[in-house]
Amino acid sequence: MEQFSNGTLSHQHSLQVLEAINQYEEFMESITTVADFGCGTGHDIDWWSRLEYIEYTEDRDGNIIGETKRERNYKCYAVDRDTKRMGMELKDSVHIIEGDIEKRRLLSTPVDVVWCHDTFQYFTNPLGTLRLINEQMRSEE
């Protein structure tokens, strides 16, 4: 049940969703940690790790007088059963973990966002996998 013939086509599709999410500034500011379960070639987690925003400078009257691009600097986890498929250079903020999220919790740290684009249809136990993914999520305190 493969929808995309390669990682590049899959990423092109996911970019539509990623760019839509990126429009929600308050949400994007709240994120510190992202995990891409079933990261495949790594294109999506690379997008998360390189994400930038524009910081505006205003004068005393509230007029914008300048802008600076800043990196979001998310801590990112690229998780896959076969990490050898990642043929791209990833930033140091991306931690590569080889493992099967269907079998056990893979991260010792909670995450704010779990990304599973073009992945979930391959899980043999979707509800059990959702439970394990939920255990990875940061809860509001």
C-alpha cells in the first residue's frame, strides 16, 4: 500500500501540510522537541531542524524598522526501522534512532510534536502504536 514511489515525492506532499502548520506562529513557538517516527529518507525531519522564523524590530511608535531571520532550533529525533535509507546530511540537532515504534517506547525524553507522514499505514497494530506514541508526548502540567 505504498502511496509515494520515493521519499522525495512523499516529502513534496508533506510540505503542503508542514507549510500550513508553519502559519500558526504561537503553536510553532511552543515547540521544543519533534520526533519523526518512520522518517524514511529524512526529508521531513530535516525541514523541522532547519525551520526559521522572522523576528521583527520595531521603533518606539510600533513601526517595523527591521527584520532578522532566526532558527527555531528544535531538538529533533529521526526514528526509523532502517536508518540507512537516510542519505542526506542532517544537522547536529537531529538525533538518529534506529528502532521499531510498534514494539516499544524509543525515546527517554517527551516530545511536543510527533510526525508520522506516509508511515501509519504500515503499522500492523495501529492502536497499540498510537498508545506508544502517546507515551512519547509531553503532557501539559
